[in-house]
Amino acid sequence: MREFLKQAASVKPSARQLAWFDMEMYIFCHFGVNTFTDREWGDGTEPESVFNPSALDCDQWVEAAKAGGFKGIVLTAKHHDGFCLWPSKYTEHSVKNSPFKGDVVKELSDACRRGGIKFGFYLSPWDRNSKYYGTPEYNDYYCNQLTELLTGYGDVFCVWFDGACGEGPNGKKQNYDFPRYVELVRKYQPGAVIFYDYGPDVRWCGNEAGTSRTAEWSVVPSELCYLSEVQTGKGPMADYGKTEFLYNSQDDLGSISKIMYSQGLVFAPAEVDTSIKGREWFWHENRAPHSVEKLFDIYVASVGTNACLNLNVPPNRKGRFDDADVQRLREFKAMLDERFGKEVPADIELVEGSLPLQPKYSIKCASDAIVNYIVIEEDITQGQRVESFVLRRYDEPYANSFCYMGTCIGHKKICVLNNSAKYATKWELCITSARDDVKIKSIKLY
Ligand code: FUL
């Protein structure tokens, strides 16, 4: 077991995953025929003439994303309805036959470059318009479109594959050739992370509500993320049981009790994708954005729980973000700056004699300080190692009382202190279990 846990502790992210983790937040844009038909899933019969943004302004999207602190935008280049936002050579069902005539993918990728943020795209494998869907030719069609997007629009940071697989116009379902799609992305955009429900680089967190699980492991069994690179041997119990029934919305994907049955482990961190308003992805009339407090909770549940946040902001029929959404993004950034803009100075020391797998850190700050958040980061270039930790306060009269119990740390863990704990001035952070020598990158107080 010890040997296997050491292997589990040293499952490492790729350079593209590290760059993605550092972005922390990016914007999702669902835009297409549904924007004009008031639907969430088009059926592929929408005439091209419905797509007609009257004042498309991708620079406005980029400025709004930046004002909210977001580092990139992922655009639905094609949703399930099959309508392409770029003039693809391989179909007539695109912007080229709409009154708009332009190329939204080009407008946005250029605007992102101008604005200094990253560009990514979503290309739905499910296509309810293509006559090829449900036949082997569809995989060629899909790869041709993927190649157009990978080669025509500069650097791409993320290719987002939707796991949805329904029937096409002829009533058939498609077997998607994911290994081939992955190979194409690696060939033309080696720096891009690939999102899909099950990895390879980024996996779905399992819900669209803006939450993640208590223990969000980046290191998970290869049975869950079968397209990711396997970095270990099999678990010590793999000959006696299986983890093959893992599903991405299950509560526990990566604790010791799960990984010990695995055939091998991969590094596949989670993305939390959710919408700035309601549960819908496309623009609809009269939808107010979530409150800024709710967006903050989503931030803590995603970025603060070892995941990245992909926040959907739907462009409207003009081709602009709603003013209310832009305003909310600004307020969100102001709240992040107010809450995390300035560290509370603290003395942090490794407690002498603590064990390598159970290190303790003493944390002290000035007597008049108020600490709302303690933010801990592991050095994930060395892998994800901490299984559990506690924060205890040490000032009288509360000496030795628990104020926070946590599981994973990983890229970033934001511990929200309760009303009484925030007035403490002495704490101890105790790692209570880890898979190998713990490598903490930073402990910060806000
Ligand atoms: C799902 C789709 O069916 C939704 O329309 C949306 O695009 C969401 C992000 O992924 O699978």
C-alpha cells in the first residue's frame, strides 16, 4: 500500500494543465441559432436566416470578461443544432448563409488576442443537422471541422468536447471517435487542454449548479478518465475488486478507498461549468444574473476547491453581453479584490518535530487582525498529496478548538472561517493524512 500511495502522490500535471489551472476562471459563451429562437437545444431544422446579430461586438465580451477577472473565453462554435459560427467549407448550415455573413469565431479570437486573454472553442459532437450523423463519415466530417478551427484562428487554450450524444436527423446515434479527435488537437494545438466529461486533460465536475464535491481530487482512477495518460501501476486491491462503476457525479472519485481498486491513476482536474443566470446556457429575455454573493459562493466552490470556473455569459440578439451581466461581472471582481486583494500579515512556521506526512504549521497574526479566509496551496507540480487537514485555533480561551476540517488541498483551497474563528490570532494547520511528503506552496490569510 505504501508503495502505491507514493506513486499516487507523484501523479503529475502536464504543462498545459498547469497553465490552465493558473487561469482559474474563464467565460463560456453560448451563442447561435438558439439565441434567436428562444431554445436551449435546437433540432437542426432552424433556417440559417434566423442567425442575425444586429451589432456583434466581441471586444465588448472581452472587456467584460477582463473586468470580471476572467482570463479567457470559450465559444460554442457549433452547438447540438449543427449551425456553425464560422463559414465551414464542409456544410451549408453556417453563418455564410445567414444575413450576418461574417465569422464569429474570427471576430472573437481576434478580439481575445487584442485584449490579451485566451481563446477556446466548444464543438458539439452531437449534430442534429448533419446528414452524416450516425455513420462512419460523420467522424471525418467532425475532424474536418475540428481542423478548420484548430488551424484557422491562432492559439487555442481549450477545446471543449460536449459529452451529449443524441439522435441525428436520421434517428441514429453516433459512435464518436474521441481518440482521433484528441490526436488532432495534440497535433495542431499542443498547448490546448481538452475538456470532456472524462478528461483527458480536464474533466466535468459532474453538475451544472456551480458546486464541486468536498474532496475534489485531480488524481483519479483511469477507469473514469480513460483518455488520460496512466501514470501508475494498479492499486493494491485491483485484483480483488474494480472501480469500473465510477461516474463523474459520484461523491467520491479519488479517496484511498476508491484508488486502491484502480487499474492505474491519471491527473485529470475538474472544471465547474455553470451559468451567470439560472440554469440556461443560451440567452433568453428577462433573465437577471445571479447576485454577486452567489457568484462569490460559486468561486469558493470552484477555484477554492481545486477546480477552475467556466462561467457562462450568453451574448444577446444584438451580439453583446447584457448590460446587467457586465455590471455583475464588475461587481464580482470588486468583491474578489475586496476579499482577497490584501493579505493579513502573518508569521507561519513549520512546527519543529512534525512528521513529513503530517506536518503542522503554526500561524500567528496581529491581535487586532480579522481573518475571514485562510487560503492554502499545494505545490501541484509535485502532485496532489494531502488527504485531510484541520485548522485549530490556539489563542486563549479557545486553545485547541477546531475551526475548520478539510480534505483535499491541491491547486487552491479557500477555507472560509466562521464568525468566531475569524477573530483568532493563533492557529495550527495540521495535515492529518497525506500520501507522501507534503509540499505546501503557500498559506495566506485574508
Ligand atoms: C450540455 C449541453 O447539452 C448544454 O446545452 C450545454 O452546452 C452544456 C454546457 O453542456 O451537455
